[in-house]
Amino acid sequence: MQALAEKIAALKKKKGALILAHYYQSAEIQEIADHVGDSYYLAKAAAEAPQSLIVFCGVRFMAESAKVLAPEKKILLPAADASCPMADMADLAEIEELKRRFPQAAVVCYINSPVTVKALCHVCVTSANALKIIPALPQKEIIFLPDKNLGAFLAGKFPDKKFINYPGYCPVHQDVRPEEILRLKNAYPGAPAAAHPECAQETLALADFIGGTEAILRFAKDAPQREMIIVTEEGLRHVLEKQNPEKKFHFPQPPMICEDMKKTRPKDVLLALDQENAPIEVEEGLRVRALRCLREMLRLSL
């Protein structure tokens, strides 16, 4: 792996490229990346970086968001078939039907959505900035998609809004059972449980803290306990242990693994840098419509 990492570093320097990786990528990919973060952070990093060649180690909707924000840059997705099951659940015809049924509603999409969905929505949100954006919307009705679990979590935070939640979900988070959280709590008494809001409501009900990846990282750093239960994809373990070497983290079993996030291998990154094949492309009209959604998120996040 060391020799491969050195080849990647040399080629990256030669081409003036930037490597971005999501927290759910493998430890090997995180270690060769220039920046590691959540999808919102990485999209902004791609747009604001001076480099014009971006290798995006994540899934397709993330690379698409980067291309929407930075159309002049070449965005490469090393694992071209890395998708997001939840993002793929969003059906455009069903979304159009919801918009017809609830014409006064704000159409809000989770950032975990393809560019075609973003183009149909008023604003995009993350699990973190949704808590700021939702109350800022004048509409009392919210069509929220594609994640029903995040939608239900937000609906509980804002009872003055009527949420119409699309029935999508992240299989990795949805499949975590409350019984497993109870098992971990019994095995590690006193260890707080931090869960991602993509989990089902019965699982979140057992959590001591609910937040996205960045929020979980902050919670883990600030909490006084030396042991914690972390209910999200296993890839977050790498950065948690790097940032908190004195603490121990317990994840559910069986491991929460996103197979699409794990498709990217170091050799794929090297090949992408070398050949620059199949860059992410977004038709300009579609890009402009999706850009409005992302820009509104950035505006309301200030």
C-alpha cells in the first residue's frame, strides 16, 4: 500500500490534482486524501479549491454536486458505479405528483439526492443545516425527500410544519435494530450512544445524541466518557480513533457497511489520476436548475 500511496502522491502533484474522500470511505482512501469530510463539506471544498482536477472518492450524487457548483472543473469518480441506494429511490414522476398534490409546499431534498432530484426542489439540506433551514422557510408544508427517517426526525423538531415524507431510506442505517442498541448499552453501561438521523425512529429513541457525521465527531471529542456507542457507517471509526486515541468506540453488529462507499480502492484512484477517464458531466440546463437548490442551501446556512 505504501508504494501505491507514493505513486498516487507523485501523480497528484504532477497533475495539480486534489483528492477528496468521504468519512465512509475505507481507511486507506481516507489516508491518501487531501480532505476528508461529509458530502456538504466536500462539495464546498471542490468548488472553492484552486485545483481544476478533482478526484472525488465517494458516490455519484456527491461528485454531481461538486460539478454543479464548479462546472469549469474536471470531477473524476474513481468508482464509476458507486451509487447511493437511498438517492436512487427518488422517482421523478412521484416527486412531480407530490408537487401537484401539495402546490403550496416547499420541496426540500436531502443532499443525498441525484442532480435530477435537486433540479426539482426549492432547497437542499444536510442533516446538520436542516435544523437552521427548515424554520427559515415561510411555507408551512414541507415535501421532504428522499429519506423518510431524516424527515421524521425533522418533523419532530418542527411541529408547526406539516411534513410530507418521501418513503426512501438508507438501507445501512435503516437495518440497525433497537435490540442491537440495547445490547450495546447493556454491554457498555455508561457509554452514550450517538446515532445518525438516517436511522429509524425506534432506534433513534434509544440514542443519547442524534446528529450527522460532523456532529457525531464533535460529540465524541467533547463528551467526557471514554467509551461510546456509534450508530453509523463503520468508516467513521477511522477518524474517530485518530482524533480520540484515548477513547474506545463500539459500533453495531453486524457492521454497518455501505458497499458503494467501499467500492473505491487506491488502485482506482491511481487509474483515475492517470487516465482522467469518464469525468462527471451534467447537462447545463439541468445544472442551472440544481444550482438554485444548492445556492439556496448555502444562502440559508449563513
